[in-house]
Amino acid sequence: MTVLEVAVYALVLTGGKTPFFCEQKDQVAAPMVVECTNGLSATEEKGVIHYGNGVVVSRLPDGNLSFSNGITAHWGAGSWVQFSNGISMRRVAGGNFKSSTGMLCEAGGTTKASCHKDEE
């Protein structure tokens, strides 16, 4: 789990329109805890991300994502990942992620990430 991964899924879980910031807390603690300013927090156990709101996100053997709240994901056109709640995401330059809602999620080193309105 990376902080950017937590932020991207948090964006999907919250509807993708409000900017927020995520940061890894106590870098030596296990399990790793990431807290976001949108009210979500997450930990990881055996490759599965557990959000504080009860949603669990895991990667299936075929590479697809599984959200315990029923959100599904599939590859769409132009390298966009389409989520069943209407949000699409794709990787852009620098390893960042752009959403169909006009948000850009980017890492700030290894312990921070933010999702904010894309200025392009």
C-alpha cells in the first residue's frame, strides 16, 4: 500500500469532487496508518486496504479491484479505469492519477499525497 494508492481509492469512495490531503502517520508503526483530511483513514493487512469507514479494497488475482461496498472497476477506453459509481481514473505523467471529475492525485514523497483540482 502506498499513500497515493490510499488517496486514489479514497477519491473514488467519496465521489471525487472535494480536494483533500493524506499522510502516513508514525512511519515505524505496524500496520501503516494513513489519515486523510476528508475523514477517511486506512491501514493495510496482507495486501488488503481497510478504510476506517468499513470499506475494504483488495486486488483480485486477475488484477481487478474489489471494493467491499460493491463498487466495481474495469478497464475502459484510453487507459481509463471505470468505476461503477461513475468515476474514471487514469495514470498520467509522473505516476500521478487524473480523475474524470477534474481532480489530480499526486504523491508528495513516500509519506504524503493530495487530490486537488487539476489546473490543466
